[in-house]
Amino acid sequence: MICSRPRGGSGNILNRRNDAVDRWDGLLNFRQLEDRIFTSGQPTEAQLPLLAAGGIQTVLNLALPTSPGALPDEAASVTQLGMEYLAIPVPFDAPTVAHWEAVRTALVTRMERKVWVHCALNYRVSAFLAVYRVRELGWGPADAWRDLRTVWEPDPVWTALLTDLGVPSPLRENSP
């Protein structure tokens, strides 16, 4: 895991979901998990100041540095804006329980912070946050999967990992 501490302040804190949706409209696959956790695909360099202005205190990147749209030095860009930067690179074709544990640790040790979690398309993130919802927030697996499927339909590799982590895929509602 790569971690960089911010050099500046943390900006204004958002308190309402509508403010967040309006402020971050245009970020790829934007989702808000709760008052403090926001997710999306890869933000552009021009979108990073929006995160800082919106009160985000930590940016957690799950994409590889070679992922499509990856920023050349995201850590420097994020910390120059006063936010903490963490990178937990998760290979899309080979996610592991250890990756989940690192993501979980990053989130639960920042319970008092506004955290933006992203990867290239919000696929890795949405899968891990489905697990977070079940294990940490008490959601049922079917509800977590329903929300996950608003972003993407996990492939067999991710479906197996989610099952191993206690979030088995329910039958689709329109299945025979």
C-alpha cells in the first residue's frame, strides 16, 4: 500500500447527498455509500480539486498505475490539494482476500474522514464495497448485489471472491 499525507487543509465538509450528486455529476460511475464514503471510476486531473473542495480528506485508489486513464502522479496531485492519498493496486483479473482486507483496514481506520474510493471504472471498488456493506453495515447479500449491479455485473473471478468473502450472488430476479 502506498500512502501520502496531505500538505494542506481538508476543505468544506458536505453534509447532504444532493450536494454531493450535484457537485460530482460527471464523475464516471459516481456512487455515495454513506455520508463519508464516495466512489467513482478514475477522476481526471481537473476533477481532483472538486473532491478537495467537497471536503474529501482521503483518496483511496484501487486501480493499477497502468490502468486506462491513470494519472501520471496521482499521489502528488492529491496531496498538493490537501488530501491524503492511499493506493492499494488490485489486479482486475486477480483480486484476493488480502486486497479486501487492505481496503477494509483503510476504511475502518478512517471512520471520521470523508473518503473517495476509486479505480478505473468503479468495478473493483463497487465489488469491495458490496462486501463492506454486508460485513460492516449489516446489509443482506441480495441488497448488496442489487446495488453492485447498478455499476456492473461481476465476472466469475469477482463472483468467486465475493462468495469467498461471504457475499454470494443471489439468483437474478428475472431468472427462471
